[in-house]
Amino acid sequence: MIKVIHVITDMKIGGAGTWLLNFLKNYDQSKLDIKVAIPEGSILKTEINNLNIETIEIHGIGDKSLDWTSVNAFRRLFMQERPLIVHTHASLSARIAAKLTGVKAIIHTKHCLDSPRTGIKKAVAARINNQLSSRIIAVSKAVEKNLLEAGIPQNKIQVIYGGVQEVKILPKEDIVQLRATYGISEKDIVFGMAARLSEVKGHKYLIQAADQVLKKRKDVKFIIAGTGPLEHKLKKMVLDLRIEDSVVFTGFIKDVENIYNIMDVNMITSSSEALCLSLIEGMSLGKPMIGTEVGGVPELVIQNQTGLLVPVADVEALAGAIEELAGNSELRSSMGLNAEKMMMEKFSASEMTAEIYKLYQEVVK
């Protein structure tokens, strides 16, 4: 059995936390002995403990990659537990401690895209990552490209696509009832986006495009799921445009699969996106997509096959894509079928977990 300690510094459940939970729900407990180091007070604690997996709380690491005071805490943990692998998600402190305590293999999963570095900064960052990682998992080819540009050698990188659990399909009557709670009829065509309400996600472009579309069609509704720092500003924008009857803000949704069930088209309008797990979750239900040509999104949204791609911040193109799919149910259906097939082949949590286990076997040999 391979003993592994995962380290995650997230206080809330974001992309890295979702990735980790999907992995923990699928790994073979007869082959891997896993514990998870988390910050004190992290929301992840309850979710992980509910899977009967032990969590170890470390002081001072919340939402920090590097915290020098926690290095000794990690050293004590690794000396006590003696894992064969330390698998980190952003925590440079844990990688330093693992190196100092002689852990056999240090794996780091890269969940995001970094801004380009040049000169001395690029050289230093590359040297640190090379020294402190046996292997780096890139969650998409876009992340792999980002790592190569940062000076990480190809042989250190392995692309393992982020995978998700299949979303449960709700009975038709439940979908009708759910739609009704948001003021959406059976005949309405619903375009939805589940993402944190922050600048990088580009909600303002979605709202501007919605305004254009709603001037031409009254059978289209938009649903925006999530919370974030721009919530008040975005709601005011909708009110100012007088489209509040057709644009629904759900707020925080614990069972986000309900939202995917009532969507006809799943969307992401980000200016930076390593992969986009919310699109993959919709793919498991056969939802066609509209996404921006950025990061790992084009690895999911294959133009005219699984969805439509638009340039970042291009409101006209976004409105045009919405109108095209709103007016063509057969296209939505064919794209959705393609998306579902692609998800099952490349982006399932079970496929991701199998690839990670292969990597674990390789690095401990």
C-alpha cells in the first residue's frame, strides 16, 4: 500500500478543492493510504471527513502557498507519518518540508495559469519547482504550456485532465418544478453559468450580451449561480438594464447539479481559465457549451462540435453565439451528445483517478 499525504491550503471549496474531493471519492482504499493536511477552519474538513478520510489541521497555511512558520509543522508531520508521497496543491511550504525530510516523491498539481515570468524571476521559479517536485500534474494542456513557458522541463510534467463525478439526472417533473421556482417556464431556453462572481469570470459580458439577445427574443432566460465580490455590482447592472425578469441570480447553491439540470446551454465567459470543471459537470448531462477562447476552455468547447467559442470580452460575438443556439434545438442536441461522449472518455473522475494511481506507482518505484 502506498502512503500519501495530500496538502491543500484552500479555506473554501474552489477548483482545487473540487478536484481533490472528486479524487478522494474514487480512489481504491485497498491500494492507497491517504490523509489530507488542511488549514485550520477550512470548509474542506467536513467534506473530507464525511468520506471517512482523516484530516490534519495545520496552523497558518490558509490560502497561502508559502508560510515559513508552517514548514516545521509539516516537517514534524512528515517525520511522524513517513509518507512515500506528498501531493501538494499550491503549498510551497509543504514541498520544502517534504524535501527536507527526505520524502521519496513530491507531486504537485497545478490548477491555475500563472502570468508569464521573465529573466531572473523565471529562472528562480523554475529552479524552485524543479528542485521541489518529482512530477507536476497539469490539469490541462493549457497548463502544461504555461509550465513549459515558465521553464519547467517536459519530463517533469504530466497532463492529467481534471475529472468530475457524473451529475445526477433529475426526473422531468423535478426539473419543471425547479424551473418554476426561478420563474422559468418549460418553454424557456435557459443559458446558465456557475462561477464565482469575480472579475476574471467575465459576468459583465454575459449580462451585456443577454441585454442584446433579450431585445430580440423573449423566450430566453439566463441563470447566474454563485456568489462573490461583484454580486452587488452585477445585480445593479441587471436592474439598470431592466432585464431582471430574465436574468436570475441564485446566490450560493449547495446542490449545484440542480442548476445544471435546468440549463439548456452551459457557459463560461472567463478571461483566464485553466480548465473549467463547471463546464465538465454540465457535459456529463449532455449540455452544449459557449466558452471563451482562453486557457483550457478550447480543450472542452470544440468549435461547432461540443459548443461555440467566442473571443474574450467580445459582447457581440457572445450575443451571436447565444442567438445561434437559442434558435437551433437540433444543434443544441447534437453538441450535447458530443459533449457527453467526450466527458465520459476524457474527463470523468474515475479516469482521472486511474491516471493518478499510475503516476503514484511510477514515482515510488
